[in-house]
Amino acid sequence: MNAVINPAQPERAPVQVQGVATLVTAALCFGLNIPFAGLAGRLGVPGPDVVSVRILCMLVLALLMAAPRRISLHVVPRERAALLALGLVSALVSIAYVSSIAFIPVGVAAMVFYTFPLVILISSPFVERVKLSGLLWLACGLTFGGITLAIGPSCTQLDWRGLVLAGCASLAAASQFFLGSRAPGGGGLATIFWIQVIMLPFALSTSLVVGGPAPFEHFQAAIWPLGFATLGAMIGIIGQFTALPRVGATAAGLIFCLEPIVSTLFSGWLLGEILSITQYLGGLLVLAGIILSILQPVRRLPA
């Protein structure tokens, strides 16, 4: 696990501990963001509009943070292609995940979306040249078995659009973590700013396609849940992209397993979305598979 501190390198310990703490905070804030986004949707502000508001707020915040400290937002040419790719997959993650909860319960969406740490692991032999063990394949079985339990018995009652959106968000999130761990754009504020610039036209276009933006009175009615969703997402984004280069994609995936737990529990209180016992059992299997997959050591293949 990348987050384990190596005693032989004590100078890196504070950086790694700080990175883990930052990612824990980001995961908790992301977990609270989704139920509030769901409540905003029930009040007439659909997912793409929620994402658009968040992006605009993030752009303003990034400029306000950069200007007084004269932080450069310049990106060197060799990093622009990777930063563009990171912005595109980030747009897909945000729009698809937030939009999925308009069709399926938050808890089910979280279970499907949070297979992305497993996608990271399965992809790692090709991306980061690591070897998968038998226990890691067991983790795959647990995860997909959990998804089957969560959506199988009630599959006819679940809207396929929500499942597809959550699945696409999961694949995009795996790409996002791989790209983010390499800090394209130099990492930090510059990376965050340009990601929002890239995401904005996609969020606005999606809003127009689904009939948005919502009427102004809908935004007024949803001002509080929209504000909490935006604040949670903003803190999560800053924490995620600040800490990913310090901790790495694999360890970050484990830490972000906190998010679906928070989302599911909080949505039960905020939205009244109580899942069945079978779906909760499926969620536990998904979580067990993800944790096993991340905790199981991987061996890097020879160059």
C-alpha cells in the first residue's frame, strides 16, 4: 500500500501522512456532496446544472487563491495533452455520477461507481506494470458478486440509464486517478484551474441537452442543498488533486472507499433512501472486495 510510511525515508513521512489526511477529508466531503446533489435534483436542479455551478465556483475560487499570491497558472506545452485528458475524464466522472442518482438510489449508484479502485488494480499490469495475485482475482469476484446482489434482484425496477451512467463514471474515475497521480499541469492550483476550464463547456452542453438550465426559481428553492453539494465537492476536488501525487492512485483508491459508505448512510437520513438487506449485503461485498484488492501487495513486473 503506497500510503505506508517507509522508515528508511523519514523525510517523506510528513508528506505521506499529510497526503493521507487530505484524501480522507476529500473522501468524506465527496460522500456528503452526492446526497445533497440528489436533494437539489428533487427540488428541480438536475445533475449537469449542479456540476456547472460547482465548476463556476471552483474557477472563481482558484482565481481568488492565485491572484494575491501571484501563483502562475501556466502549463508547459509537454504537459498540456495529459492535462486535457484529465479534464475530459473528470468531466465524465462528475456529470455521469451526479446524473446517475436521478435514475437510481444514491446507495446503488455509489456501489457501482466505487468499483473504480478495482478497475485501477486490474488495469495496473498494463499501466504501472504490476503482477496480480490469486487474492486479487478473489477481490474481483467479491466485488462483482456484490454488484450482482445489489442490482440483480431489483434489476427490473432500476433504471438502466442510472446503471450505465454510474458504470461510465467508474471507468472514467480510474483514468482520472492514474492521470492525477502523475500531476499533469504541475499539480496543485494550476491543475485544478485548467481542469475546471476544460469541464465547463461539457457541463453546460449536457445541461442544454437535458433541457436545462433549470429555471431561476428552482435554484432559489434548492439554494441550501446546492450550496452544501458545491462546498463539499470543492473541498473534495482540492484535496484530491493536491494529495494524489503524494499518495498514489492505488492507496488513494482505498481511502476513497469511505465515500460510498458516507453517501449511502447519509442519503438514508437526508433522502429517505433505505436499501434492501440484499442490497446492503451486496454493498458490503463490494467494499470487502475493494479493500482486499488494495491491501493485497502487488509486485512490479521487470522492465
